[in-house]
Amino acid sequence: MNGQKTGFFLDQKENRQKVSRYADGRSVLNCFSYTGAFSVYAFGGGALSVDSVDSSGNAIEKCERNLLLNGFNSYPHSCIKADALKYLDDMNSEYDLIILDPPAFAKHTHQKSSAVRAYRHSNRQAIRKAKPGSFLFTFSCSQVIDNSLFSGIVHSAAIEAEREVKILQQMTQGPDHPVSIFHPEGQYLKGILLYVF
């Protein structure tokens, strides 16, 4: 198998379960979908439709395969090979549950400023274009972007989007990815669940 790590990120297990609990009756956008694990869980939770967007053709093929293996291939879905940031720019306001789970925008400190811009851009567009009454699950797996900075980025994005937003929950990696008190950078996965009015 080629791709990132195993193709199924165990650190997101609990967060996929959360998506499943919020997906019932909703039109879902899974941006940076990779192999489509969040998409599978969204359908498992009763989503009306799911669009999965990733720039990798190989990932899109695996997403289609995962939907088939889980019995969702006949459900209303599209696996779209596209740049997720551009898709967010160009899309209509048709989704009421959006998942942003990009690969690390910054793996080194010198990439931090460009990562901040990318996170702000993606969150601004998702918040701006979400239907009223939507949920947004947004994540960062960049170690150099800490919790405080990521929260600030999302706050700035909401201001720029000119939408009222509430934080419903902060998220992180599952308990099978523990963090040493002496190595706080080990808490690399940050997530925020937002309600967009």
C-alpha cells in the first residue's frame, strides 16, 4: 500500500465517532478526505450525502473503495479530485456539516507563517459558506501550531467570514496516543467543533 502512514489514522478514531453522531440528515463535505474514513463514518451516522475532496487521485480511488467495502457505494456521494482550498473558494453554500482535516501544513518552524495563512483561509471559507445551523469539524496535525495559535486562527477566520460561531468542543488525539507531561508537543492533533449560525 502506498500513501501516508497506514491510510487509516487511528488518532482520529474518537473524532470520527463524533462526526457520526452529528451527521444524521446532513449534507457533508469532507475536505482533505484522504481515504475517506470521515466520509464512511458520516454515512454510518445517517448523512444524506457526502462529498469527499482530495488532491490525490490515489486517495480518491481508495475513498471510493472504502465506501464500497462499507456498503455505501450506492449512497449519494462524490469523490472529487481537486485542490481542497480551491474547492472551498469555488463551492456553493450547500453543506451543513464540513470536515477540515488537512495534512500538516507545517512540519518545521520556518513553515509556520504559511501554515497559519492556509489554516485561516480554509476555515474562513468553510465558515463563510456553511449553511446557517451547520457544524464544522476543523483540525490541525501540525506540531508547530499549538492549541492557542490554532484557536486564534479559527477565531480570526470567523471574524473575517462575518458569521456568528460557537465552540461546542475542543478535540485531540485519542487516549491510545498519550502525551508526556515533559513533551507537550506530543499533543500534535488539535480539533475544534464549531456551530455556525
